[in-house]
Amino acid sequence: MRAKKEQATGKAKETMGRAVGNERLTAKGRGEQAKGDARGAKEKIKDTIKDTVDE
């Protein structure tokens, strides 16, 4: 859930930055998206490990 929120917020900031020509905001948005992607991958790994242990 938190990963999706970071990805969406990052995408919005990136889009807004591009619309107004603000490179710093665009870069910040990309960074937040990457952070959300990393968090999502971490959660997926945790779920996979948990499922494996539960079996």
C-alpha cells in the first residue's frame, strides 16, 4: 500500500515538474517512484519468503 502511494505521488510530481519545466521537481518525482518500486520489491520478497516458510 505504501509503495503504491509513493509511486503515485512520484508520478504526479514528475508530471507536474515536466508541465511547468521544473527539472528539480521532475527528478524528485522520479526518485519517489524509484523508492516506491524498491519498497514494492521488498514487500514482494517478504511475502514470498513468508509463503515459503508457511508451507
